[in-house]
Amino acid sequence: MEEKRKLDSEEVNGKLDSEFAMASPAIQIAGGVTWLRIIVPANAKQEINAEPSPNTSPKPTFFLFVLGERLLLLSGIFLLQGVHSCPEKCVCHPSSNFVDCRHRGLTEIPPDLPPQTLTLLLQDNQIRQLPAHVFRSVPRLVTLNLSNNSLSHLAPEVFHGLRHLQVLNLTHNSLLSLESRLSHSLPQLRELDLSSNTISHLPTSLGKPWENLTMFAVRGNQLQHLDRRLLESMPSMRLLLLKDNLWKCNCHLLGLKLWLEKFIYAGGITDGVICGSPDIWKGKDLLRIPHELYQPCPLSVPHLAVQQHGVAHEEVPKSPENHNSGERDPVSCEVKPKPRPTNLRHAVATVVITGVVCGIVCLMMLAAAIYGCTYAAITAQGHGGPLVQTSDSGKTGGKEVFDHSPA
């Protein structure tokens, strides 16, 4: 009896497998919910609905049990797939883990992104803000494109959890600054494009080096200065795009100039820094301006106002901009062109000519002195005889006078 039941069970299972294989499961997606519909063959339905005879073993019982087990398994599989379904307004490509949400009029990041997503395109939407941890559902993300949206601010931990992100595109937004702690959240980032925003200043330090970053672009912003310490925190960078900014070519930009010269010498590529001010350098390439024209920025000395009827001195506070940034007084840092030093060849010729002229003048003075002395000697010798005779006659006459004088 046991053997017969075992054989009947195997027969039912085999028959169920063959008939169940012909069943056509259909998946319907409506409103973001996945529905499962399984079409069971007609002969299987007949066997399920048939009443058992007393002379036969309870085959439908085994059939119902196995069928229910298979249905439960398939339901679980399809329900799991339904949990990570593609967002309603996006197009998903499971084979390449690619999610395309471009031109969809989105105002926020879709919450039901597949966790295996590697590339996420969100450009050309109307996203205004990104809350912290908004991408925690896609930890494997490698490429993220958020260009041409309305972003004006990035929360400190907006990219937290994206440890594998390598390419981040934030072009054509309204960003005002760069988060200084961004490097902590994106250690593997290789390309960062911040072009065509309204960034007026960048941090002097990122807190830790961005060791894998190879491309950094800030074209088309409102930058006037860029601290070389920020660039030194990107030791692997090979492409730097800085054009179309409001660069102020004064002493504060001397550090950037020296860093760019070293960067290009080491094989780096840059599109150059075109000066926007002052007028003397406007439109000129920073790298073509001689660095000797830049003097070290002098330290700003606080001005003291002395009261007329008192001894107290009042210190005039610094402007908020200089106090916060720690920079020196920009007014005293304007480039003051100085005349170039005289050519060495001209200097030597000037010295030689001056020496010759001085020598000739000295010779002429010596000749004049000799001539004067000679003339004086000759003149004195010509008038020496009569003077002596006159003197002698005077002496004789005087003696005669004394001789004829009465005793």
C-alpha cells in the first residue's frame, strides 16, 4: 500500500510538472503594482474538480498540494520583483542596470529606484532640492547626471552612501557654492562637473584629499579667486576647466598662476584663466602675465582713529569679507605695473661712455691746471728783474739818506 501511494505521488508530480510547464504566467503592471495571473490548463482543472472514486488513490489531493506549493513560490518571486519595479515615469534597462528619467518633469528623486542601478539619468527636470540620504536606495550607483535642473543648494550628506560613484554631473543649475565635506561622501569620484552655475567662491580645503579625482570643471561661473590649496587636495587631477569666470588677476591669484605652471609642466591639461579685471589685464591669459609684476599681498594694517578730545584709540574693524576669508586687503593688492629693468647691454654701454667722458674731462682739467701753472711761472719770471732793482734802489736811497743825515 505504501509503495502504491509512493508511485501514485510520483506519477502525479510528473504529470503536474508537464502540465504546469504549459501554464502561461502573465505579469500585468498597473499603477506601479505588479499583478500575477497564471493560466492553468483545462485538464488540470478537471482533475482538481473531479470527485475521488473509492477504488482510486487520492490523486487530486497530491495535485492540489503540489500546485499550491508551486503557486506560492511563484507568487513570492513575482512579489519580490514587484517591490523593486521601475519608477512609473522612468525607463529601466535591467540588462545594463540603466535607469533613464530624462525630460519627465520630475520635482524630486523617484523613491522606488531599483537597488542594482549603476547609471541614473535625471537631467532636464525641475528638481529644486536634494534631501540628505536621498540616494540610499541605489548604493551601487556609478554615474549620476543631474544637469539642467534647479538645484541651488546641496545638503551636507546628500550623496551619503554613494561609495562607488565615479561620475557626477551638476552642470546648468543654480548652485552657489561647493560643499566642503563632499569628498567624505564620494571617495571614488573621478569626474566632477560644476560648469554653468552661479558659484562665486570655492572652499580652501575639502577636509581630506580627493585622491581619485581626475577631472574638475567650474567653467561659466562667477569665480574671482581660487586657492591653490583646494587644487593641491586633488593630486590625481589631469583635466582642469576654468574658463569663462570673473577672474581678478591681482596678488591673490599669484598662487594659482604658479600652481598652473607646475600643473602644465607635469602633463596636466587646462583651458586657461582669462582675466576679467583689472582693466590693465582684462582679456589676457593669466599664464602670459610675467609673475614679477605681482608683489606679495601686504598684510592689512588696521586703521586707528584718534579722538580729538581724548586718548582712546578706536580700531576700525575689517570688512566681513576679509574677516571671514582671512585674505589680505584686496585694495592694496591691485597689480601695479613697474618699468622693466634696463637691458644689461645698454647699462654696460652707458657705464663705458660715462667713464670715457669723465676721463676726458679729467684730462682737460689737468691740462688746464698745467697750462695755468706754466703761464703763472713764465709771467712771474718776466717781471722778476725790475722788481729786484727797484727794491735795491730803494734800499740804497734809504742808506744814502741816513748817511747824509746830521750826526
